[in-house]
Amino acid sequence: MTEQVEGIDPAVPPSGPGCVECERNSGWWVHLRRCAQCGHIGCCDTSPAQHATKHATATGHPFIQSFEPGEDWYYNFETGEMYDGGPELAPPRSHPANQGVPGPRERVPADWQAHIH
């Protein structure tokens, strides 16, 4: 992936440390994804609510990047392609390491594995 890509705005910071919609509804997630165009943080497709994909579908924003510590891959919803790395996005580049996976720890049900996709 080149350094200047339509649908990726490296200057936009993430919307926060957790999934926007799950935070609003006291939900929880397995992993987090960051919209590379607007910074929206959503939960992954393994998570019960799958907010990152819902955001991409609703907005047409094509790229997400992992918002997990130590990961920098991108995914393109339009083509189904994954990329190892790409343009460096504004910090922070992941949720806080102590947040836990799944998270946030205090809202994850004991039987969480029965709720994932």
C-alpha cells in the first residue's frame, strides 16, 4: 500500500480507547478496529455487535486498521484485501495494553465465548 491512499487520513486520531457503540451501550468486544478515514473505533466481526463492519457499511469508509497493541495491518472492505502495514496513523495506535482482550474486563460475561461469532 502506498503512503497516500484515498480513504486513509493519517492525521485523524482515534475516537477513543474502545468501541464507540459498545461504550455507549455498556457492551463489550473481542478485538478493536479503527476506521482509517475518520478514526471511529469499532469492535471486530468476532465480537457480538460487529460495529466496525457496520460503520464501514454505513459510511462507505473502505479501510480499517487493527487497534490492538503490536498490530498494524489494514483491511480493505471494498476489495477484501489485507495489508501488512501502511500509512502510520495518528497516535494512539492501539487501545491501552491493560484494557484486556476481550474487554473491557469488567463488562465481559463469564460465558463470553458463547457470544462470539
